Amino acid sequence: MSAAPDLPVVDAEEIRGLLEDYYARGWTDGLPVMPVTESVLAGFLAQTSRDPDEVLLDMPHLDRACTVRLAAINAAMAGCRPEYFPVVVAAWSALKAEGYVPRAIWQSTTGTASILLVNGPIRERIGLNSRSNVFGSGFRANATIGRAIRLTAINAFGLRPGELDQGTQGNPAKYSACIAENEEESPWPPFHVEHGFEPQASTVTAMTMRSVAHIEARHTQVPEQLALDIAGTVARTGALIHETISACIALGPEHAALFSRAGWGKDDVRRFVYEHAVNSRAALAAVGKDAVSGKTRWRLSSAHAESVPDSTADHDAVKVLNSERAVEIIVAGAHNAGVSAVIETFGPRGGPPAIAPIESS
Amino acid sequence: MLEQAGVPAVSLCTDAFVVPARAMADVLGHPGFEFVTIPHPIASLTPAEIEATVQQVVSDVVRILTKP
């Protein structure tokens, strides 16, 4: 027999009892949470210059708000290390700027979650994954920063499934969704630099996400073929609740390199996808989405009493994006296969993305 | 909110939303708020089906609106 490993001596029953108490109080997302004491909380609050009582985001319709203190408690419960907390604080700023969360999107039957994108040197400092399994598991910083947002939704805003969260199906990102851009293997400037930040700044971008749909394209070196494959995924009719949609294309490094070798910049990819993410009028009619409601502007059949023509009624090729700016492009994942993904972001967008700087210690 | 402003009001929701509706009423300080519930779904119904649903609940709507 080998010697007992050098493990701390603890009373497992006592720890499990504590975790069970957190479950019984309804304070978890279904997974165990880390215990928090005043001293633990103080360690998190020491990582930011913000006042503990400062409101980071409020939901007026619920008369509830997330303060720095509540964000810190939930970040600690989510398993964050204290040095992750400035990322969480910036995430709340980005979520507020993004605008859907204060307007109750987390309660909607739509079942969206917020996905966070981190840029800049903080990625390396705290070990945020931007490469293999970027949407997957295995990295504490990614897992717990995303989870900190969800636990706050549950514990500070009371958005429990089936009660104040009416998500019909929800989506897996409701556990946690925080990725980093693979800046090192991108042929283009990082996302935050594209939007006016210094390369040495670190930022969080918040997006409201429906689904992540992957594009398998290992077979081609032709940029137009790859871009059409992506555009076809963006254009799927099932995503169309509003007249148009928006998307963040997470190119794998191999696909980004393919475009770059062909002389395409991000704007070339964006323009191509905007122009080719289309459905024919007949294809929309076949699924009963060839017009919009005169009241809600949601898509429905032109045979419906409430229908009015959509804003491109005179076109047979109906664009699903309202502008080139409705598609963002990032680089994420491992440089090991021709795989990319469309993050379907909710709402008919086109404005600048919601990016918040991370306070540096 | 309309009732707080002195306007008689009634809330209709489909049976799928009874739990969230009660939770929302609690949050807004009106536990036990009375809803008229109708069968789910609504969004895909024809005008004739909507009319039939309305006929089922119109007396409840009037009862709540005229409740002292």
C-alpha cells in the first residue's frame, strides 16, 4: 500500500452539511457553491475601488438591485478567486450597457443567457481559456466568472426557473458562459482594440445569447465557400422571432487564418455575411414567416390578419441582418481544425457592442 | 399598477404562466392578486378560437372588474 497522500484533515460530514444547507435555502444553480464568510467577502471587496453599496445593475420592475456587495458574495459562492472579481464587476457594467438584462430578458420564455467575452492581458493573469474547448468546461476562471452572473440572477434578483424565470427551455449557457478571445492566434486586432481600447486594456463584452451553432468546414481553402457556410448558419429561419437577428461569429484560428491568407479583413467577412445571410421569400413563406406583425414586428405569415409587409418586401432575397454592424467577429478556440461557431445574439441589433473596461489592480 | 392609479383592471394570463404571475404579484406587494386564466397557448390560435376563449372567461373578467 502506498502512503496516504498529503491531504488536509477536514470533517467531510460538516462540509457536506454546510453545502446541503445552501441547497436547502435555494441559493444554488444545482451545483454546490463555495461557503462565504465576512472575511471571504472582505477579500473580494478589497479587489475593487467601488463602494460595496454601489448599485451595479437594477431591475426596476422587480424593485431589486445588484450591489457590489451582492455581486461579490455570489462571485465567492460561484467559486471565483478574489482576483477574478474586477472581471465580474466589469461584466455587470457591460450587462447594464447592453441593455436587455434590466429590461427582464433573463425572465423571458426565450430562454437567453448572457455570454461574456474577455479581452486583454487579464486573460493570461487569471488563466482565462481562449483556446481548446473555449465554450466547454475545465477552466476555473471561465467557469466561475460566468457562474457568478447566474448565481446573482438567482440570489439577488430571485430569478428561479419556473417562477420569475419563465424560460421555456433555457440553454446550457445559463450555468455559465464566459469566453476569452484568442488574440495570440488571431490575424486581426483584438476585439477590444477594434472598438477603440488600447491593447494593454482589459475588457468584458456582454452579449445576450440564444444558441451556439457550429460550422464544420475542414474541407475548403476557398474563403467564399467558408463565408457562405457561415452565412447559411446565421440565416436559419428558426432563429427569426423578430424581423432580423444579430450574431457574433467566433472564428476558429484556422478559419481566421484562411480568410487572412486570402486577403480578407474582418470587415470583408462582415460584409460578405451581411450580404449573403438571406432567405428567399418562398423559404420564409414555407415556414409562415414571410411578413411581420403590424403591432409587435414579430415575424408571421402574410396570411395573418395582423400582418404587414416586412421592410424588404420588394426583395426576394430577404436579409436576416439589419446592417453589417449586426454581426461581430471574434477569434476563439484551438488552432487544430476547421471549426467555427455562430453565437446567436438576441435582438435586431446594429449598434456598437457593450464593452466595459476592467479596473486594474 | 392601473388599480393603484384608481382604474379598475383585470389581468389575464394563460395557465402556463400562473406561477410566474403569482410570483410577480408577490414582488409587487399584491399577494393573492386574482388573475383570470385561459388555456395555453394563445399565440398560434385562429381568430375564431380566440373568440371562443374570450367567451369562456368574459363573465369572470366582468366579475373582477365590478368587484367592490
